[in-house]
Amino acid sequence: MEYVRLEKEGSIATITIDRPKALNALNLTTLKELKQALAQVVKTADVRAVILTGAGEKAFVAGADIGEMAGYSTSQALSFAQAGHRIMTILEALPVPTIAAVNGFALGGGCELALACDLIYASEKAKLGLPEVSLGVIPGFGGTQRLARLVGRSRAKELIFTGDLIDAARAREYGLVLEVLPPDKLMAHCRDVANKIASRGPSAVAQAKRVIEHGADLTLAAGNEMERQAFALLFGTQDQKEGMKAFVEKRPAAFTGQ
Ligand code: CAA
């Protein structure tokens, strides 16, 4: 792949958008490669968490590629938005948690990419925002929906209507990022979180992600029903037997994902 790197260390996969000359902007090739990388992750049985980050010192992802988009017709713009949305949907449907390590600018499509991840951690140097209205358009990779669901409609409207960029500390205050780390500690922190998740029951983590994701769009009663079903289903796994046996025997559990 030209613009996306996929590396695996233990059970943690790291996907790096690697186009630093364009601040890792998402052109069609990068979107295609990102999709390929995610397909590879799905095929790799022992991956337990995925970290997404950007190459270089400056950017996570500075948005969709403006130069490439500038001449789009409405139908091309629709296909481009669909391609972006597909990636975000794949991320949310992955059975393992995804962590955005926001190491610099996360703007437009880059902020939307982070928003589609389960957990977002940012470097002190990061700047986040949805500046699309400055370009005469609106967010096209799910930002209007995911930002509003995460930080509330009012704050999302403020950020999207003004196109303002906010620093990492402000993003944390809004609940957009979970923690702000010194730049040289960001990846280590994300790996620590990923490794902790990797040590838990894989089916349990997958079900927790699924129930939280799907439940967000349901009534409380329907979400609770989904939770009960998933809870019961897990009692058919080896991991549940092992997890509870290990507790009783006062030893760490050795989960296999079965
Ligand atoms: N698309 C294409 N190229 C981009 C880019 C983008 N989104 N962002 C930065 N670049 C390129 C610049 O054109 C520049 O290339 P050259 O060196 O060849 O001129 C290079 O990256 C470095 O950028 P700057 O010189 O602009 O760096 P800076 O430090 O002065 O500014 C910045 C950094 C504030 C992030 C600025 O680059 C910027 O505002 N970028 C655009 C951000 C943006 O508007 N993103 C939203 C895109 S629209 C979108 O994403 C729609 C959607 O929802 C799907």
C-alpha cells in the first residue's frame, strides 16, 4: 500500500495513515487502502485491538483531500461520501475496539475518522475540528451525526457552524477526546489501553462494543433486551468458564476467544 501502513505487535494492530506531505489527507487511494487494511485486520484471528494514527509530527489526518474533491460533480461527491461512510461503518462494526491516537491535526474527514473509533486519545499538540463550512460544504463522512451524538447537538452546531479548530484540552472538556497526553507519551498510552483490552475476554469485549453501538440508536427497553441476550450468549463461551474459574482459583484468566 502507498499511503497506509498496517503493523501488528502481539495482538495489537496499528494502522498509520502515511501521507505526511499532504498532512495525511484522505484521497480516494488512501480510503481504498484503509479499507484494505481493515479487511486484513478482520481476517487476522488474534487481533484484539486496533490503533489508528497519522504519520509525521503534524497531523493525524487533515481531512478529505481538498485538491482531489475540488472538481467533483454532485454524483462524484456522493460516491466519495459513500466511500468515507463505508470506512466509518466498518470501523464501528469491527469486533475489536479501535483507538484513535490523534497526534496532530484531526480536521474534517480526519476528525470524522477519529469519531468513528471507539476511544480517542490526543496529543497536547492536537487540533480538532470540522471546518468544512469554510470550504462551502458540510462534513461528509458522518461528522454531523457522530459529533452531535458524542458532545451534544448544541456544541456540535457551534463547532460545525463556525468551523473553529479546538485544541486537545478543549476537546477533552467537550468529551470529544478521553485524555490528553504529551506527544511522546501518546502511542505508549494507546498501547497500554489496547493491551489491557487485549487481556480481557475477547467475545465479551466484542459483545460490549456491539451492544453499546447498536443500543445507542434504540429505546432503553430495546437496548436492555439486547444486553440481556448478549449477556446470556456469553455463558455459552469457554471464555466465560475460564474467566469465572480463574476468579475462583485466584489466578489470571487465560482467554482464548472461544
Ligand atoms: N487536502 C489536501 N491537501 C492538504 C489538506 C487537505 N485536507 N490539508 C493540508 N494539505 C496539504 C497542503 O495543501 C500543503 O500541501 P503543499 O505543501 O503541497 O502546499 C500541505 O498539506 C501542508 O499544509 P499547509 O501548508 O496548509 O500547513 P499549515 O501548517 O500552514 O496548515 C492546516 C495546516 C491548518 C491543517 C491547513 O493545511 C488546513 O487548513 N488544511 C485543510 C483542513 C480542512 O479544511 N479539512 C477539511 C477538508 S474537507 C473534508 O474533510 C470533507 C469531509 O468531511 C469528508
